[in-house]
Amino acid sequence: MAAVWLVMSLLVLPLSWLYRRVLVPVGREIAVAAGVAWRIAGFVSRAFGRALAWLARHLVGAPVAWVHHAVCTPAGHFLRRAVLRPAGRAALEAGRAARAALSSARETLRAARRDTWRALVGAPQVRDVRELEGSAARTLGRTTTVPSAVPASEISLPAEKNRRG
């Protein structure tokens, strides 16, 4: 019992007093000081970042903007007027010429095929005038319409099969 009282009186009570009266308040003050220091560091770093942004804007951004407005824009306009528009016109003319050449070649090929067919088989014999102009009900290519005509079928059979059946 005397040993417990001695340990309690000489060791535990002074340590608990030291903890409650010294260490806890000092720890709180250190925590508050760390929070204030953290906020101050935030203000300082924000100010430093703003200073870097200002320097970058004035040392890099402003000269680049000036070069864009004073050099690149007029050069681009000149390039568009002197090179791109004439090249575009030349490309359009080349396309029109190619289209005309292909159309002419297509017509020549059609005429040659038609002449070859006539030479081999002979000219087509016309039996009925209505056969060449198509059904009266089919008026998609004409300006007049026949209101009383019954629409013809979409798939027309040859003339001989239509007569049989």
C-alpha cells in the first residue's frame, strides 16, 4: 500500500498535472498556429501564382497575341487571296473539264454500242406507237397527267406476254 501511494504521489499525479496543465494547452496552441500557418501559406501561394500568371500573360501572352494580330492574320488573308482562291477556282475548272470529258466519253460509248447493236441485230421494228412512249398511266416524266388512267404495275412484262394473258 505504501508503494502504491508513493508511485501515485511521486509519479502519476505530477505526470497527469503536466499533461493537463502544460501539454494539452501547448498542443492546442500548436494546432491553432499550424492552421494559421496553413492559411498564410495559401495566401502566399495564391499571390505567388497570381504573380506568375501576370508575368506569363505580359511576357508571353501579349507578344503572342500581337504577333497573331499583326503578322499571322494579314499573312493568312494574303495566303487566302493569292493562293487558296485561285487554287480553288482551278480545281473547280478541272472538275468541270473532267465531268465534260466523262460525259462526252459516255455519249460516245453509248453511240458506239447502239451502232454495234444495229449492225449485229438490225434496227428495232416499231409495232405500236404507244409501246415507245409507255403506258398512259405512267406520267412521271411528263407534265400532263391522266386522271382517269389506272396506274400500271411497277414491273412491266414484255409486250408479247401481255397480249397472251
